[in-house]
Amino acid sequence: MKINKEIFREYDIRGIYGTDIDENISYLIGKAFASIIIELGKKETLIAYDNRASSTIIYENLVKGILETGIDVTSIELATTPMYYYASNYLNINCGIMITASHNPKEYNGFKISYNGFNNAYGKDVMKIYERIIENNFYQGTGKLKIKNIKQPYINLLTKNISYGQRKIKLVIDCGNGTTSIIAKDIFNKIKNLEYIGLYTESDPNFPNHHPDPSVEENMQDLKKKVLETKSDLGLAFDGDGDRVGVVDEKGNMIDIDKYMIIIWRDLVNKVSDKRTLYDVKCSKVLEDELDKLNVEKTLYRTGNSYMKAKMVEGKYPFGGELSGHVFFQDKFPGYDDGIYAGLRLIEILSHTDKTVSQLLDNINTYYSTKELKIHIEDSKKQIVIDKIKEYCIKKEYNIVTIDGVKVIFDDGFALIRASNTGPNITLRYEGKTEKRLKEIKDEFDNLLNKIKEQI
């Protein structure tokens, strides 16, 4: 059986439909996954799929493979990833597959896998599927398929614990024609004192207006313009499968998610007894400074949805997140990442104050940061690059954190060099207290990386 091993990635299975993933591979993934969970004592699994053009054909063949092992399938059919997470809790089915390629281009698709219900599989637990397919070792049986509709109870979860104030909020939402298009209007229509304008809220797997990734500023241009044009208080954008959020303030500026986290903690700090948080290595020092001012205990962790989600559950943090837009509330919410819910929490804060979004960030420290930068490096050479960066920093006696690549921490900035978990890239992010210092740090490590690339 010829199958591209490279689609079995650190966090999930992902590739181009028709090239890396097809009907037969989807069928075999179903058989392999089901055979593994049989050995874990499971008898049923949960399945859902996003709005990509290839998702229904993948779904049909995945389910066929699962049923042929004897495992029963409960399907919620077309859904966002947060709806799938919710269904796992609500239906008490503690394993499953979400068919999605998240924010990847339209030709991609993939599988987010869980063996234990809440945490997505990563690392060797993803590779188990590949190994099982290569072994051609599958159980046989006849499972049953059940269809469940969880839309209304999911909407109730998102809206029941939020207490809005008297202020009327004007909002623009941008679904990017992704899967949140199937649910967003139902949720925002339920909020009193809210006037909202919808951008690209029709489901379209071709993503004709822009790529559904709100962490990339280029994809937020229409939202920024619409917020300014309509004099709205806030803009919210969601990624292709709905588990990430992007934020635009009343001035049409994109708000980085580490700054969103500051707004949340400024509101949350006097409402929770447990003042601990989790954040990833890509976040700015501006977040750390504010957490220190608020006396919130900080835990720095590696980037990656699967890692962060597992650590959030293990540590029982009331709130945490990563720069990419995945944020996790265990205050008034079950703890998984849900872009729409993250937006509702910001609306809740705004509705109780006369401040604007930008004013909610008054008096934060100023740092100058690059966006996340990428350098193409073959997968086989990524770790060599990271090791050489680490050697250099040790020789220079720099203060480093190596939980995820190398984060070099200076008194007035940082350099982050890490191996991408989703492609053949080294990803970089630099920050400085001044623009001059940012340039110095960036030049030092860009030059170092160029030398290392020549050597290897």
C-alpha cells in the first residue's frame, strides 16, 4: 500500500486531497483508527467534518472503514471543530475524528484524532495510524451509524453563562466563508443589545474572498475596512474550522492575541481565585509584564494546539492561549478552544464598560515585534539547525529557554527560533524594546541562520 508518510504530522494527518489523501486512504485511516481504539476498549466513536469540498467524500469512506471493524459511529455531520469538541462531552463519546484542514488552502484536508475524547493526538500517537495501515492489521465486524444533531445545545452552552451589560455593541464578524458560517448567525442573533454586520458568512469551500486564517494580517483587511466604515466597536474573525479567533479594534487595528489575553486577564483577575495562566513561547513580553502587574502566575509552554490543550486540562488553568488565536477558557466553559466563544467573552467585557477595545489596553508597555517569519528548511535538517543555534547561544552565555526550539531572552527583547510542526520550515519571531534593538537582534540571528544554512 503506497501512502505518503509525510501527511502524518506532529498534531494531525493533513495533505492535499487527490494527491496525499483520497477515498482509499480515508477508508484505511478509518480501519486503522478503529482497530486501535478497539484495543483501548472502545465500542463507539464520534465523527464530524468541516465545509471543505472534499470533506463529504472523505467522511463517507472514513466511516465505511470504521464500521467494517465493528466500531459504532455517532456522526454530527457538518460541524466546526468546537462543535465536535462539545459533542464529545455532551454525548459522552471519548474518542473521535474531526475531518478538517483548519486554515490550510482549499485543496487540503485532514484528520484531527482523539483517542481519549478531550486531547487531540500528537507525535507518536498520530504515527500509530500510519504504522497500522502499513501492517495491514485490522479488526473485522459490523458497526452501526447514528446521526445526532447537537446544534441547539451547543448554542445554549455558548450563550448561557455570559452576562451582558447595558451598553449596545456594534460588531463586524468575518467567517471567511469557513465552517463557522453554518452557526455564527444563530449565535450572534441571540445576543441582546448587539448590532452585527456579517462578512463572508455564507459557507463556500472555495474561500473566494480571502484565506480563512485570522492570524495573518493580510486576511483581515476587509474586516478592518468594514469596522471603520460602519464605525463598529469591534471586529471578530474566525478560521476555517472555527477554533481560532482574530480581533480588530474600533480603530481598524488588528489586536495580537497576546494583547487579547491581557484584556481577558484584566477582567478575570478579580473574578477567579486561581490566578494562573498558560501561554506559548511566541507571545510578546508585553503579556508577561501585564501578568506580573496583575500577580498572575505564569507558565510558558510550547506552541501547538494539541500540546496547549493537553497542558490546559492537566494544569486546570482558568484561562490560557497561544499567539495563533487558540484560547482556552476553563472559567465558565469546558476548556477547549472555540473562536466564537472567545469573541463572546470580549463582547461581554465591552458591554460592561464605556471603554473602547484600544482603551482596554491602556498603559501596557511598548515592544516592537516581527510577525512570525519562515525559512524553508528540509524536515530532515530542521533539528540540526536548532541544535546549532543552541550551541551558539550557550557559547555566548545567552539566557535561553529550550521547551520549543530556542528562545533567547535578553533584558530588552528576544529571538525565537523553532522548527515548524506543520511544514518544512524554521519559524522565527523577534522582539525588541526599541526598533533599533529589534533590528540588532534580528540581524544577529538572520546572519547566523544564513551561515548555518550554508554549512548544512
